[in-house]
Amino acid sequence: MKESEKKRMGQYAVHVFVCTYGPWCSQDGDTDAIVNRLKQGISEAGLRGRVRINRSGCLNQCGHGPMVVIYPEGRWYAGVQADDVPELLTEEIVNGRPVTRLLYEAPPGDNKDLSRYPPDLVAATRAKSRDG
């Protein structure tokens, strides 16, 4: 991470967002563990204050999660699991290189695809959100 990146981004050289909102990303993996491992790794690497890890609201990419987005590169990662965190830390956050096996390529906008989930789970989840 170069000092010029920190100036360009403002408060942080790298800003990481992990979708932890809604039923789908957490259905696909342990989003709390991803956040916790990222924060622990940043601390252990001595990057606190330069790298920020945040839980995010829905990124509208349901069915592809857990989703992680990293700025300033603007790279989106799909299907991230807690075991992927060390590689994301080393490759993407520290060295600025993409983790190609997790890169998410999709057109801009809402790319929800709930077809991978059992229909009864989708129906129950939708009903619950309407009633809630």
C-alpha cells in the first residue's frame, strides 16, 4: 500500500466491505467469521488505521455470496469463505493482487439469483420479510 493510495482514498488505504445483511450471504457462509478473521488479520499485520473492515448492507448480488468488495481497486469477490481470508489478506490487501479464483464478474446493478436455493426456503424467506 502506497501513501498515494491513502491520500486518494481519504481515511484508509484499503476499505473492505463484507455483506452481512439479509438471509442469503449468511446462508452461503459464515459472514461473521469472515469479518472477524479479516479484522484479526489486519491487526496482526499491523495495518489497523490503514485498512478498514466493515459489515455492509445488501449488495444486491444474492445467490453469489458471501460477497466481499475491496476499494480502492473496486474488486468484488464472490463465494468467499472464512478459509479464504488469509489469501485475501496477503494477495489483495497487502500486495494489491487480485485473488482470481474468487473474482466476481457481473454486469453493473442488481444481479440476484436465488435459483440455487431450495424453493421452499426462498418462499419462506420472502414471506417472512413481507411479514416482518
